[in-house]
Amino acid sequence: MKQYALIGNPLTHSFSKRYFTNKFEVEQIADCEYELHQLASIDEFPELLKAHANLHGINVTIPYKESVIPFLDELSEDAAEIGAVNTISINNGILKGYNTDVLGFRDSLFSWLKEKPKGALILGTGGASKGIAYVLRKAEIPFLKVSRTLEKGNLTYADLDGSILTNYSLIINTTPLGTFPNVERAPDIPYNLLTKRNSLYDLVYNPEKTVFLNSGDSKGCQVKNGLEMLVAQAEYAWDIWNKSDLS
């Protein structure tokens, strides 16, 4: 039985097991199973590998996209440049890290946007934000990172004003704020200053519409959650796990 898994903490919000289990059934993929492994610390990762000798692929979510890297043998070119991993292939004991978040985000973002924005705000400075920044950089979209403290980002939430929201009209939430079960939470941006010129993209997909997206929707903003990105990155991960020649 080939085993695949997701590691992270927490995992109560994740649709990954449901997605892959359904994929195996619909596509009649035999002898495969997908499980969730909530790790209290990334230091538990080696023990997980020892306990599951049939692991062929692993997805990585918050908060281990960066801290898992020292446990890997190789990185793809993109993952090395980004400094974050969300997919690991295991071939003959060799663990190689990839970042399919960037592919999923790229596909879902540019199929959704009506026009290229003048600039973007990335809310959060964790591993997920690195992949988003990579996509925007490749697309030549200027961006600023926003965090609670100045040391971790270009701006703090307190710095945001009407001028910034106009010039950086695309706002992307890469934080877990609003994720089930803490659905009442949201990034602390000045929602009263949003206009229909703003577009809000939330990497969170559970719930379907977060407080962040609902607040933007009430101001006439174009809004999108991360479910399409999740599906796309999962399919890219599946391709990697089953094509050893991918770099």
C-alpha cells in the first residue's frame, strides 16, 4: 500500500485527506491511502518517516513549510529560491522538496483577475507568503508585505491607508486567520477604506467565505478563496510523486 500524507499543525481544517481519498476512488487508483499527521513539532518528522516506511509523498502545511527543509536531501530549483516547501517526494530514501503552492496560486490567480493589478499587498510573512511573493515577482507585480510588527515585513497593519490600498489594490491573505474553527478572526486591515477597485484573495478555503472575504464583498470588491489553489497544487504534487524525472 503506497502511503501519502499531510503534515502540519493544526489540521482540523484540512480538506486534503478528503480530496485524495475521493481522487483514488473516482480514478480507481488502487493500493494508495492518504492520511493526516498533526505534528506537535517538526522534530517529530524523522520518527514519522521511520514509522511509515511506505510513504511515497508528503504535503506540508503551516507551520512547517520552512522548518522542514533541514530534514530534506534535495530541493527543486523553485523551492530553493523561495525558501519554503509544501510537497516532498520520497524515492529510494531520498527526500526532495518542491513548492507546488506557487503553481496552484499562479493558475488560480491569473484565471480570476480581470486585469493585472498595479500592486499587491501580501498579508503575513510566513512560508506561504514566500511562495506568493515569488509568483508576483515573476509576474512583475510590485508588492509589499504586511505584518503585525515592522521587523517582519515592509509595513505593519497600522501603516495601511487609503493611498496604499489604492496603489496596491490586490490584497492577499497568507495568514491562517479566519481558518476553521476560529472563523471570527481576520487580518486587521482598514476594511472601511476598501472600494470596488480592490481584489481580495484568501489562501484560506475553510470556511468558503472568511470574514476577510465577506468584508471585502460588502465593499464591492472582487473576492476569491484558496480552494482552487488547493486543488491545483494537490494535482501538481500528485504528478511529482508519480514522475521521478520532474526537477
